[in-house]
Amino acid sequence: MPAQSPLSSLGLTARETEVLTWIAQGKTNYEIGVILSACTGTICKHVEHILCKLEVKNRTAAAVIALAALAGANMSQRVRAAGSRGRRDRRGTRQLVYDLGVRL
């Protein structure tokens, strides 16, 4: 059984998760289509579904949510690796959004 992606908690399909990963890396719809061997129109539909499911208005906000989910997963892994149940960083998605200056 493959390891579960930190982005799986966002309620996206596997393909939408792939597309969101590339969006978070700054790729255009055309570039994502080339990478995933899909038509640009198909990628546009995936992006449309991602924005709707995440309840955001643009790809930048979707990318911020993806990066926050990944950062949260990395923090959890570090806490587990350290064997600590102590204080965790309380900076959530909203703080990250504020830090990046993105309006949701």
C-alpha cells in the first residue's frame, strides 16, 4: 500500500492532487499538460475542480493551501522523528497566507 500524500486530506482526486502539486511549483496549465501528457483543456477542468473543492478563487490561493498542507505534514514528521509530544508550531494555513500576502 503506497504512502498517503499529505495533500490527500484536501479531498481531491489523485489526478487533481498531481495537478495541484505542479500548480504549487509554478507551472502553467500548458506545462502541466505536457508533463502529465494531457490536453490543456483537461488541465483547465482539473484546475476548475480544485478551486471549487478548496473554495478559493485563484491558483495562487490553491498553491498556498497545498504548501501549508505539506508544511504541516513536514512538521508532524519532525515531531514524530524527535519523539516529542511537546509544543508544536501553531502557525496554520491562515498565518502562512498572511505571511505570503495572499488573499483567500
